[in-house]
Amino acid sequence: MLKRLGVKKGDRVCIYLPMIPELAYAMLACARIGAVHSVVFAGFSSRSLVDRITNAGCKIVLTADGGYRGAKTIDLKGIVDEALTECPDVEKVVVVNHIGSEPPMIYGRDLSWQSEFEKANTTCEAEEMDAEDLLFILYTSGSTGRPKGMVHTIGGYMVYTDYSFRTAFQYKEGQVYWCTADIGWITGHSYIIYGPLSAGATTIMFEGVPSWPDWSRFWQVVERHKVNIFYTAPTAIRALEKAPLSFVDNSDLSTLQVLGTVGEPINEEAWHWYDKHIGKGRCPIVDTYWQTETGGFMLSPIANVTKTKPGFATFPLPGIQPVIMNEGGLEVTGNKVEGRLAIQFPWPSMARTIYGDHQRFKDTYFSTFPGKYFTGDGCKRDEEGYYRITGRVDDIIIVSGHNLGTAEIESAIDEHSAVCETAVVGYPHDVKGQGVYAFVICYDKPREEDHLRGEIIETVAKIIGPIAKPDKIQFVSGLPKTRSGKIMRRILRKIAEGDTSNLGDVSTLLDPTVVDEIKEGAL
Ligand code: 7RM
């Protein structure tokens, strides 16, 4: 179908689909004909879609009339239509009829997936590819606000997703595996599609949400499909933990053998709940630490081999060489140490570049510690050599396991006409891991704060997507800035965390008095 529409080896194809089988077909079809897929999470706004389509130079978009989110539907085709008013190079849009909403179709541009599919040839030779040819681009947040198109290639990515999937989960032939991530994120690429399928596993795709029609949804799916390996995120575990236990106990979870977690540090309480109530104390928990950039697991227990420790991603997978660095750029050796996590030797599935900006790739990942890959995460190695990730050391916040750049949210908030300047930081959030706290300066003192808050939240949802909505918005008259104009986020982070006792040295600030005002108004 793609070939008939003129897609050739090396062309970039934008995929904006909900979690339906056509999404998997589309990715694998691209791989087979040598086209490069760029999957955009179907929760992203039209603006985010414009940026990603433009950056990758996509001429074709695969989408659906809509998607489901619990009881609601999302008008995906409408979002694509809006985006394409700013993407003149897109020639074709192929639309899956999924919710039956029959959206308006633009003659000559929009095509029905179902009818195009019928016209397609039933055989299609696989394109011969070089190991280093592009397989896909996947965008991740950067600290500047411009998303980075991480590039993964054919050979190494396939080798490593297959290897790491088999190794960490100790996958055995015939097992049923379920990863609850969305394919719009790297976890879905590597561990719903490529890794498990390459290993021959049965992989489950789930279009729903954990809370609808009620909080037993995940456990019903485990029972119905006799899931053996279950892989989810701490944010989901924390949300599920808040629901009454009867939602868990009504389902038969006896087929479960291995549990996994990914996306952010898992707090001990959630780890124990997961272990006790889901694993019934008999399933190892593999806490897999990795990134969009790494393509596959860097640190992870090996199920039933590694002795686990709550909150620890334990050890590197065989082949991976982590190092802990201090701020002076020197390696910290031995145990009971803390610093920044770098990887000192390449591995098969590492990203090869940022699409269209190799210099930025070098600057972001290879300049902090020359000759090494810098993860951007803080890390501890305990007395037994176990690794524990302590969180980001840069301007990235992880909300419900999703990477968001503070700069990206700031520039979205700044789009509101009443807003003059914004600083965004993360703060600990019960369910989401980190919440978004925005300090906002308006041109005029807002008369109706709550009304303006609502508008700002809507602005962010529209520009980036609902996941980036600020949880707290504090209106301030100034921000703590250094003389060179840099916002001292360290101070704002402390205030957002509710810890104002020791804000450290504020003497280098241009105007130290703003700090008192911000402290008083803290939410
Ligand atoms: C897979 C994924 C990457 C960032 C990473 C970390 C954080 C991911 C863990 C974790 C502690 C984990 N890719 N992170 N896994 N922190 N323990 N097991 O999430 O590119 O979207 O995010 O996520 O900060 O740098 S990602």
C-alpha cells in the first residue's frame, strides 16, 4: 500500500495512530520497504505534530478518524487537518476507519486505509538494507524546547532489542508478554514491537486506560490472555495502588511469572505493593533503566538470576559499561559513591544522531564527559555495587514516565497573551512521579487568577498535549535570576518542593528580594 502511494526506501513516514493493530502493521511495513517511520504519540497536539512532520520532512501521514481514551474519543483526523495547514509538503493522508466518525476527507490528499489496503499487492519483497541505514526517528524532549529526533538504525537496534528482551525478562518460548506502554514512546517501539516480535514472543497491544471502565482493567486483561510477563510504569502502579484492592483480587493473576517497571525511579512503597499484590511475592521485578537514546535496557536485573533490591535497577546488562562521574569530569570508582551516570563504551542500539543536527547530538551526549555517553541522570552505586538512578540532573522532568523539557513547557505558557515570562520546574507528585510547577509573570496583575490558570493550562494542552499541563501555577512579579540572566532553578525547585528552610546562596541574584515574595506565595 505504501509503495503504491510512492513511498520509497529512505522516505520518512509520519504515523499518528492510536494503539490499534494498524499501528504495528504500519511500522513493520515501513521497516520492510526501507522507509523510516516517525511515530508521533496520538496524545500530542497539532502543533507538536507540525514540528515533527516538518523536522523529518514527511510527505505522508498515516492516521485514523479517531481514537478512544476511556469513555472519550479523540478527533485524530481533525488534529491532523489542523496540523497540515502548516505542512505544505504533505501529499497524502491515509485514514483508518476506527471509531466510525466519518470525518471530512480532502479530495486528492486524503485516502481511506481500508480501500487503499484492498488495492495493494499481497506480496512485497523485503528491501535489502545496510545495518547502518535508518529504521526510525522518535522525538524526545530537549532542554532547549526544540524536540530532538533520535535516529535508530537497522542492525544494532534489532540485535539489542532482541537480546535485552530475552535476557532481562528471561523470555521462554510460548510465553505471553504484555507491555502497557504506548507505542508513541520508545518503550512501545523496543518492547511491544521490535524486541518481543524478533524474539518470537506473543506481544499484547492494549488500546485502553487502566481506570476504565474501572480499575480492574489491567488485571482482567492479564487473566483473559493468561499473561506471563507484565511490564508497566511506576506512575501506573501508584495510580493502581490507590484503588481498592478488590479490583486486583477479583482477577486470576496466577499466570504471571515476571514483572517489569520502567520510566522513572520506582519508590519503595510502590515496589512492595507491586511485588505483594500483583506478583504475590513469587515474581521477580525487573526495574529496567534506559532511554529513548539508548534504544534498549542499560541497567536491569535479569529475572530470577539477579537478586533484586527495591528502587534499584541493579546492574548493567552484560555488554554495557556504566561509569559514575563527578562534576569535575572524573570517574568515581569503588562502591558507596554517587555522581552522574555515563556509559563508557558504545552498544548496538545507541541512537546514531539527532535527525538533521549531528552537532547537537555531539554537544548533548558526548561533550560533558568527552569520549563517553552522558545519560543526564544522577546515579548511586551502593556498598554492594548496585545501581540506583536518582533522577535527572538537567532541565528534563519526568511526568508519568514521560520526558518533558522545562523549556518546552515554558515556551508554551509564554504563548498566552497575558504571560510575560515563565519558569517551570518539577516537584514530587504522588501519582505522576513529578508534577509541573509553573512560576508565571504576567504583563498586568491578573484579576481573576483561577480563570487565567485555566486558560494557561488549555494553552499548554493545545501546544504540547494534555500530559504537559501544569499542576500548579503561581503568579509572581519576578524570577530569581543571576546577573547573567539565568534563572536559578535550584531555588525554584526547592520552593516547589515545599522546602524553603535552606535555599542556599541567594547573594548572586540580581534581586534577592523576589525570593521572599515567591516563598510567601508558594502553592
Ligand atoms: C524508557 C524511557 C528516559 C529517562 C531516563 C531516566 C528515566 C527510565 C528508569 C528511569 C529510574 C528507571 N525512555 N528512567 N527508566 N529512572 N529508573 N528504571 O523511559 O527517554 O522516555 O526517558 O527516564 O531519567 O533518563 S525516556
